Amino acid sequence: MGSMKYHSFALLVLAIFSSAAHADILFVDLNGSDTEIRAATAAAKARGERLVVVPPVELRQYAHDHIPSAVPELAAAAVAELEQQGRPLTSVVVSGHSNGKMFFGWSGTIELSDFHQLAEAHPFMRESLRSVLLWSCYSGTIGNFAVWKKEFPQLAVVFGYSDAAPKAKTAASPALLKEALIGEDHIDDALNLKAARRAVKELSLAQRTYLSALIGECYVGVKTGSLRLDDMLRACPRELARLRDMYTGVQDYFLPEQNSAHVDPPANPHSSELRAFYSYYQTAAACVGEDSGIPSRESTLALLFFRTVRRNFAHFYAEDLERVRSELAGVGVTIPSLDGDTTRQQTLHVHELLVNASLLSSLDDAARTRTHALAQKIDSLLIKLECVPGQWITEEPLSSEKPVAPRLGCNEN
């Protein structure tokens, strides 16, 4: 953002955080969950602590309009304020949607790497942060917990959900959040598995959910059983082999250019072989390295919700698509609009047309440049499924509002 814009933003942040009560619990609110905020506020009071919410209600619209940078910036401002006041940060709550690594919602996006940068800039976090509560789907698999524990080894407790989380605006989600925040303050991180299971069982509201916890080195899932973290990590070769075997069964969905007969993901994103692969991927996340040969969790989730992603792409790039379609029509070529019921195979066909050398040679320089740029966007966001905004997965495009921009790192030439 420009210097004047940034200066105004910084003053507004300072005014809000300076006028609010300084906090020991940081609540990253990505979906405007007022009921969860009230529950966390009550829990903080019961613990003798205070709460700060990012983004504050006053900045929700600003955060939405400045995805993905605003929420990490606001979190950094809040943590810096705590450090200046000499107050320890004991807990972090993140509420929104998740693929396990990235958290997102209407108000913004934040990733584990953002928390890493926060801790690097403010080392007191690594000394005082005792618990993290990841209030989102799939955040609480043992694989995801292992990644957080590696980043913050001092954590005594990490809570999350091993599968679907209760919806934020139901009574169950805020009530369980309050119970967990109050209960975790008394959990001993040196517990053995038996004691860890008992500690989770004492959270009465959790028993009908997929709540899970990493207490010290002990993983306990209400629906998934329990084991020690080091036992899980020792099992990584076996877990990775199973994941690769499952990938073999779904790889046609990921490689449309090589498998023309079987490329459209299942119509139901919640129940399919592809969904089973994604669910197990979350469990084995800590075992999967960058050289594993398996697509990322982010691209897998985008593939599951490909139809919604494609509609958001068509809405965001509507002007680019219409301009290129008009220019191609001038040389006798027709391409689909990429909205409506366009399939993944048809999307691949559009890309093949846009990179056709013979076709490009029939266009003038400006039209050729625009066509090449659109082809790159389609390749990155709809074929390789890289850098897809989380909001493109969870939110249908609205005619009155342009979708958020693709995440940083996409090829936007």
C-alpha cells in the first residue's frame, strides 16, 4: 500500500489497540464470529486475562478489502502492542476455514508461516505462548499438530478438529471454545496418554464432535483415538506409502493433460475417493515433504471445490475473458466463458487454444500479450491449482462484489 494509505492504516490500528484492553489471548477472527468472540472474552475473564481480536470489528471491511495482507499486519500490530506493554501472550485462537496449513474466511487469510514470522520478530511469543486453539475443519489431525509443535515446541496444548468442526454460528462452537480455553489452563503438558485421554474426556461438550488435542507429546482425538507424537513420526514411512497408494487412485483428477477421459472431480466434494485422499492427507501431513511427488493440500482442496473455484475465476477475470473472447472471435475462434457448467476438460481445451502458436500468430501484439497472460492465469489457477484464494473455495461469487485477488506467488504476468 502507498505511504499515505499505510500511515492512515497504522494510526487507525494504533487507536483501536491502544483504546482496547490489552490482552493475553489473541483471537484471529476470519469469519466474523461474534458468538465465539463473546465466549472467548468470557473465558479470558475467567482466566484473569484479556482478549484482543484481529481484525477488530471496526476493521473487518478493511481486512476483507485487503486480503491477504491485512490480517497478518493486524496480528503483528497486536503482538507488538502486547510486547510494548510487557504482557505475555498465553493463547492464540484462529477461527475460520482451513486446509490445515492456511486459515481463511471472509475477513482474510493467515498461515502458519505468518505465525513463524511473528515469533521471529517477537521472541517473547516462544516463551509465553502456552496453547493454540485451531477452530476450523481438519486443523486437528495429528499431522497438522506435529507441524505446529515443530514450529512452537514450547506449546503445552494444541486443540483442533480432526474432521468437520461445528459451524461457528451454532451454539456448540462458542460453548466448546469457552470450555476448552478455561479447561486447558489447568492441563499439565507432561501428561501420559491415559491422563491426556481423561483431560479431553472432561471437556463434556466435546464428546459429540471431532475435537482433538495435542497435550505435550500425547495426541487424543474424540473420534480418532490416541497415540504419542513420536510414535506417529516413526510411522511416517508407512503413512507416506499409504498416501502415495491413495494418490495413485485419484491422480487422474490432478493431471488432466495426461488423462483426458477422467478429469472432472466428483460432483459431491464431501464424499468421494478424492475426499478420502484429502482427509488422509491431513492425517499424514507431517510426513509429506516438498519432494514427495504428491500435490499440495491446498491444490487438493481447490480441486475438490473446482466448480466454485472456476466460477470465482470467471467472475474475477470477467473483463480479461470477455476482451480475449472478443478478440479471438475476430479471427473466427470461439471459447467457452468458463462460468456456468464448464468442465475441467473444457477448461483445459480453452488453455490449449490460448497457447496455440498458429492462433497467436493471427493476433496483433497487444491481443497476443493479453491472450498469453490469460493462458498463464488459467494454467496456474485452474489447471495446476496453485495459489487459489481460500475464499474462492468457500464462497460463491456475488454479482455485486468482485472476488478476492489470487494469493501472492501466482504467476500474474
